[in-house]
Amino acid sequence: MEKVMQTNRYWHKRAISNALVPHTFNQARSEMKCVKYIIKDEIPFRAVEGTGFKSFIHDLQPRFMIPNWNKLAKGVWDLFLVEKTNIMSMISDQRVSIITDTWTSIQNINYMVVTAHFMNHEWKLHKRIINFVNIKSHKGDDIGRCLDACLNSWGIKNVFSITVDNASANDGAVKYMAKRFKSLNTLMLDNKYLHMRCACHILNLVVKDRLKELSSSIAGIRNCVKYIYSSPSRLDKFRDFTILESMKMMTNIPLDVATRWNATYKMFYDALKYKNVFTRMVDENAPFVAYFNELEKDGKKQNLMKKVGPPTESDWENTQAFVHFLKKFYETTLKLSATKTCTSNIMFTELVGLQVEIERKMKDDGGETLQKTLDGSLPYSRLACAILKPNLQRGVGSLGPLQTLDEGDEYGLEDELDGDDAYSQMLKEMLLQRKEEQQMEISNEVDKYFVDPFENPMNKNFNLLDWWEGNQSRYPILSKVANDIFAIHSSTEPADEEITFYKELEEIQAMAAKAQGGNV
């Protein structure tokens, strides 16, 4: 055996230091590397049977016996079982927060993705996709049964929350799961906080509803973008006009997706940069103007009518003002859909910030359409803040940076917080609240938490989980509660990202099959 090992040992140069280092070839280890290569780079199993791949590997290591695709598939499954066992051991004594979402493929097949979020004993936030499976239908009970089967297969019984979007079927699914957890005696707080509604989905509904007020402005700009991408010659002509306006020729204005407002925001944001280009095309490019005289079907009624556009100066002004409004929603959505940081502790401040921004825009001078649009969105944001405020307002201010303030620092901090943004105003109120609470009688750990010196909210280097890891001995009970709460995800957007990937993959497969004259 030693002789065999010696024949497989050789020297190679390190790329960086150019030094010779020993390396021992191992067939099993190399096969595992190949399995991980297939998984990480999403490579088809049969890629290892290609002549080019075989020639490449043979030149790198002639001794390596390339496994066939069947063996690789088995290796992927075996690795999955190993990783599943490791995750199950991690979450065996942890409460897990679940997010789930469903969709229907272009082949009319129903799918569901399930993602688990949990905090380990070292206060590290983990996200794991634990299932991507076919479901019978989008009915609540069917979703609930499928989710129940998934959790059972992973041995997950202690679930703290289930985050779903606002589809009515999800209400039934969560009720189904609540009954199951109650029968297992693992349901907390009598089902009051099991059902978490996706914050980003709520924001999406608010924006889409308000965008209806600007439908003509949106349609006009969307048709401009559609025009330049309708043929290579039209795109070339557009780029010629960008040169005339002393702008970059190789530009890219993304065409939005009607069902996703964030794509509309990106289209607006980029199109506004080329307002002068489109305006000049109206004056100097006859085919561009003629395009808007063409007839198209009018949505659900399917009536033929002239295309909306080209955009007027009023359309551009409304769009300019509304892009600023959309940007705030866009930034909030990105924060609440983050997967590597906690989001449950920022929901309240982010939504309050949106409310303040809307109120500011209401006071600004603007077009009548824009004012009406913002006025309609204000009740939605106030409602969302009112729902969250009782549960979150006291905890937000206390989860600040690690530097403790003494009494003198508090007054200096009040001067520092002289801004009129939502976050500064909230911190000012909490400063006053803290001073009042310090007069309270300490009777339990919660009282102690609220009257202890609070943390400097201006410290940008603050890490929430590090703070709780360092203070869990000071708050042994609260730290366990915080460990569960901070694993809650405020949005189903991470699940949507996985669904979007599979949708795109399915569309690519369908196009490839169509090109080959076959089926997917």
C-alpha cells in the first residue's frame, strides 16, 4: 500500500509562491471533488462523458478514472444525505422559522419551495433550502400536507414561525400546520405568532396598486423601451441618437415585467437618463412616432386601440418624482429580503421611514396625479406600521451598537440626532422613553433589559448577533427568545429567487427543445 501511495505522490508548483509542494493523488477524494463541481456549477451529469472534458482531465491527471454519470448521480445523492444528517443534527434542539412559496410551471406543474432559517448556538444565522417539490394543487390543505411531510422528513417539530405571502390559500396552509403543531404540543403562544405575512409582498401590493394612477405614463415609457428592442435596426438608430446627445452608445434600458414593480423601477430609473434622446427621436425620427399610431389589443377587453405614447413632458415629470418614491420602496425591499442578516428587527423602522417619506412627498409641489398616487399609498403604510408597532417599537431602540452610553452621552446624542428623518425622530423618542423607564422598579429580566444603559445607535460597526452572543449570560432567558425571533425572516423573497431561477431554467429548456423540434 505504501508503495502504491508513493507512486501516486508527485510534486507540483504553487501558482502564487512558485514553490514545489507534495501532492498525493486519491481517486475517492477526486471523485468527491467532481461531485461537488457538478453541484456548485450546476453542470449536467453527462458533461463528464464529453470527449473534451475527458481530454482535459486526462492531461491534468492521467490516473483519474472519470466516473460515469450514473455514479456521479449516486454521489450527489449520497452527499445530500450526509449534508442532511449534518443539518438535522444542528437543528435537533433549535426552533426553526420557515418560509415557503408556490408556483406553477409553463408545463402546468405545481411546485413548492421550503426554506429553513435558524440560529445556531454561536449566534450564526443559517438559511437552508430543505425542499423543492411537486404539490397536488395550490389549495391550503394540499400546501399544508406537503409542508408537513417535508418537516417530518427533516425531523423538524419546533417551528417558531411560517412566513408566506398574502395568498388566501396560505391562510389555510398555516391553519393546517397550527393543528399539527398543537397535536405535537410544540405550538407556541397559542398560534398568535406562527403566521408571518411577507413584508415585501405587502409592499409589492401597495406599489402595484398605486402604479395604476400612473398607468398612462408607465405605458408610454414602456412602449419607448419596447420600440428600441423590437428590432436590431431600431436599437442601432436609438444608439445613433444617444451619440448625437453626447451620451454612451452601448446603453441598456431593461424592459420591465408587468407583475414586478421593482423591474418597473429599474426601467424608469434608466429611461430617465435618456429622456432627451427619446424627446429628440419624437422630433426627428418618423418611424418612432409612427410606432405609437399602431393598434394593439387593450388588455382583458382585447379591443384594438392606438399605442400609448410617446411620453409627454408631464409623463416625464411624474416619472421623475415617482422614481424617488419607488427608490425608497426598492431599497426597503432589498433590506427586508436579505438572506445573510437579520431582518425581523428592522421591519418597524423601515416601514416608518416609508411613511415619513410619503408624507414628505405629499407636502412637496408636484403634479395632481402624483399627489393622488401618494395620498392613496399613505393609509397602507400607516396600517402596516400600526400592526407592527405594539410588538416591535420597544425592542428596536434597545438593539443598538455595542458602545454603552452614560448619562452625559445621552444629551450629546440628542444633539447628534438633529436630523428630521424617520430613524432619527424615532431614536429621539426612545431616548426620552429610556429615561422614564430607568425609574421603573426592576422585578424581572425584562425590566432589567429595559432599564440597563442602552447602546449607541450611531455606531455603524454594530453587529446585532455579536451583541447578543456577548450578553447571553447577562440575559439568559431573553437571549433564548431573541435567538428564536432573529431567525424569523420578514420576507418570502429568498424563496422567490429560487423559484425565479427554476422558471428561467425551464424557459431555457423549453426554447432549446423547440429549436430541436422536440419536447422538454
